[in-house]
Amino acid sequence: MQLGFAVTLVLTFALLFGLIAEDVVSGDRLTLVDARVAQWLHLHASTGLTRWMSVLSALHSVAAIACYTGVAGFLAFRKRRWRRLSTLAICVFGGMLLNTLMKLAFHRARPHFTDPIITLNSYSFPSGHVAATTIFYGLGVLWVFGRTRALHWRALAIVLAALAILLVAFSRMLLGVHYLSDVAAAFAEGVAWLAFCQIALAACWRKAHVSNEIADTPR
């Protein structure tokens, strides 16, 4: 990822997260939209669609994403690809920790219905499912970009990742456990964190490379 582009992503999506968070904390207009969207989805949630969305949501839970990351990390470990292993660990697990801290900081209650589909006692803002999915599939897109310059493969990776994230976000709203602002903020959080990690890791690797070159220089 180019440095200038990564910095732009961090600033843009961090700002977007901040604007959403400000509306949530102040109870601004966005929270009214949240309530209307949540109520409409709850009233129109069919049994069949709810069943499929429950499966999709379970396949992209924080625990599930952690398992997928663990498998990818194990494969990287076997092939001694230390940079990939460290990238997976820092980006995904670091992002999960960041999301947990955000939930504790904002302690927003989940949507409430008289006949809920799912009842959870944890905090709502921002969505852990969406944040973890954004980071995980975002890393997949970066991997594809690093492997090929073919535009059709890059475009396909972006489309598939975006579709997966959108479906997971929709599933969490349909199941009545997140507001629209929860999933939007989680997406912004995930993109900003992933871009920040790319900047920080690239800087560390450059520093390590320079240090190795200095150490190998004959004296």
C-alpha cells in the first residue's frame, strides 16, 4: 500500500468514525435514523432470511475470524513468512482489541425490541463482527494486490470483500443486535486501523532492513 494513499485512508476513515461517534454520543439525527432502520428491518425480517443471516453472522463472528486468522497464521509460520504472520497477528487481533476498547468507551446499549430475535448483553458500538470482517477481508484484498497487477483480479477481490462486509453488516442489523451507525462506524474503524497498521509495519520493516544493512557493512 502506497504511503500517501494509506495516510489518506487513515485520516478519512478516522474522521468518519469520529463524526459517527459524535452523533451517537450526542443523540443527534443519526440516532433517529438508527431507530427507524432497526424497527423497519425487525418488522420485515422473514423466518427464512433470518435463518440465513444467522448462519452468515455466525461464520463471521469475532471467534470465527480469529480461527480463520489462526489457520492463515499457521500456514505462514510453516512457510516461515514472518512478515505475513506478524501482519495477521497485529492487524486482526490488534483490531479486535481496539474494537473491545471502543465498546467499553462508548458502552452503547443494543437495539431493544419486545420480541427480539437475538438477545445480547454486550455493548453495541461499534460492531465487532463488521470490524473484524473488514480487517480480515481487507488483508485479503491487499494480498491479492501484492500477488498480481491484473485489474480484473484486483477488481474481483474488492467486489467480493465489499459484498462480504455488506452482507455481514446487514445480517447484524436484521438480527436486531446492531444499529446502522454501529456497522458504519465499525467499517470506518476497520479501514483506518488496517491502513495505520500498514504504515507502522512498513516503517518497522524499513528500519530493520537499514539496521541489517549497517550490521553487514564491512568495517
